[in-house]
Amino acid sequence: MYTKMLIPLDGSRTAEKVLPFARVLAQTLKIPIELLGVVDISVMVAHIAADKARYLDTLIAQGERSSGVYLKEIAERLPGLSVTCTVERGRPAEAIIERAAADKGTLITMATHGRSGINRWLLGSVAEKVLRGTANPLFLVRGNEEGTTDGSATMRSIIVPLDGSELAESVLPTVAAVAKMLDLEVVLCRVYELPASAYYGAEDYLPNYDALKAQVQDEARSYLDQKAEALKAKGLAKISSVVLEGSGADEIIHFAQTHPDSLVAMCTHGRSGVKRWVLGSVTEKVVRHSGDPVLVVRAA
């Protein structure tokens, strides 16, 4: 399924918050890790004084050496795993996308924000650019300054939001494989939102609010039951489902918050279903605001 993990690091503790998840993924999936540092030449050029321009090559070389030393220090914190270190020049997002594109089996594994460190990336914008620009799968972790970067993370369940479209469902083969390997419970999730008139008492338009709500919920449960049976046929035993009312991304984020040690798995786009989500924007909002890791698969 995956051939390796590509972990971009900017030297910040925030970016390193991905490491506990990287450890468990590499150990369980039995894949090597490539640590990637990027020397952002454009930043150096923008900030170097004109009379110091002749020292630019020296500064770049120093940046490469510093990044290499840092990555080797991180590699030493990943004992028992196959780890290589790569330092490249360029814009961080473009370098990450290009490096991963060499092998479609590369899982980009990174924090969603982090500033400071060797190259002083604003990793939030970098992660969003990578999310929008890569064809590779991503494992994105919400970075912060609190907590540990050591040890291995715990994951107990994988939450799978589905909007009823084939595009959204294209994440299911990946979900099945990951759930088996990591021994995770699969939680299928469908979010619906009734027309605004249902909430404002337009009785002529919606004469029976309760009946409409019950119908929508029944259809959603039936849909999830069908998908659950298909996953059971693939050998998965721990499967549950939930139907939620509200805004797609908000409900997904809240549900994940109330279920600790969860992983959210989504595609980057997809339309149709009860709410007719634009699943790309839903995915981006979940990635941006969820405190839980998000596995993102590009729909074909």
C-alpha cells in the first residue's frame, strides 16, 4: 500500500509532533522513513542585504549543513526504524510535492503548522499547499507546542466521513487496509443538514418536519449499513456507524474530539449526498481545525 513515509521537518518542536505517529506507522506498516529538510532560498534572497549578496552561496551551504545535522539528530530518535535524511533547496511545498511524486506509494506525513527553526517555515501554509497540490496520500497531524514528541502515538479508531458520492467512497479501500494493519475500529459517519426552511417553520413548504428528519436519518443509516457490510466482507470485524445533523466539517471535528485516539480518513473532494458537500473544502476545514490526525487520500 505504502512504500515509505516522507516526513518534512523545519526544525521546530511543533513540526516534530508528527514523530509519535510516524513511529507507530513505520513499525506497524513496516515501511522506511525519509526525513526531508528544505533550504528555502527565496527567503534567504529576500532577507539578505544587497552588499552581502556575494555570501549567498555560503549561507545556503550553511543552511544545508545545519539541516543535515538536525535531521540526523531526529533519525537517532527513531531507533529500530529504517531512516534516511535528505536536504533540498527550493520552496518547501514544491520540494515536498516533487519529492513525493517520484513514488506514488509515498505517504507524506507532516504537521499542519509550525514556525521557527532552521528555515522558519510557516508550515500551516506549506501543509495546505501540499494538500492542494500533491497526488500522494497524506497523514496530517495538528502541531502545537505542548505534549511530547517522543514515544509512539495511540490510535484506536478510524472515523470515515461519507457524503454518499463514489468519490468520497474511494477512501474505503485504504481505510480497510489501514484498519486491518493497525487493528482499528472503523466508524462510518454521515452528516446531513436539512433545508433552512425546516428550522424556521415554513410549514407550507415542509408540512412535517419530524417525518422529513426521520426519512433523512433512515436513508443515511441504510447507506452506512450497506458500506459496513461491504467492509465486513473484506474481513473487518470492528465497524460502527453514526448519523449526525449539522454542518459537515463542524460535526466531524466535534465527533472526533469526543472520541479520543481517533484518526479521520477523508478524500480531497467529492460532491452529492444529503448535504451536497464540496468535500474538498470540508477536508481542508477538518485538516485545519481538527485536533486529531487526518489521513487524506486523493480521489481518482
